Amino acid sequence: MSKIEFPAQQKEQLIQKLQKYMSKELDIELGQFDADFLLDFISKEMGAIYYNQGLYDAQAVLVDKMESITDAIYQLEQ
């Protein structure tokens, strides 16, 4: 899997969300620099897990659709 990278605007939004969460839930004030490093860490260490789950979910949808197509083809048989 390639490195997870976000467009600058999206990365800024994610950093702000991290800062807000840390402040509200953990009473920790996280600066821009530290939040950026935390986001990079989360992306590097956990990103693949979320990415793979997304692939598994997409695969399950695809399998379901293929079964529907197979059923439709069987119904067309004479």
C-alpha cells in the first residue's frame, strides 16, 4: 500500500479535528506542529487497517451484486 497523503485543505481540517478532540475530550492543548505529527503517525500506523477494511467492505458489496447478477441470469434460462 502506498503512503496515505491528504490534500492540504483536507489535512488542515483533520488537524483541526484532532486538536478539537484532544482539547475537549482529553483536556490537552495540541499545537499545529504536534497535531500534524500525530496525524502522520495515525495515518502510518493505522491507515492500512482502515484501508483494508474498506477493501473488504467493497469486496462484500461486489460479491453480493455478482450473486444478484447470477440469479438474474438463471431466471433468464429457458
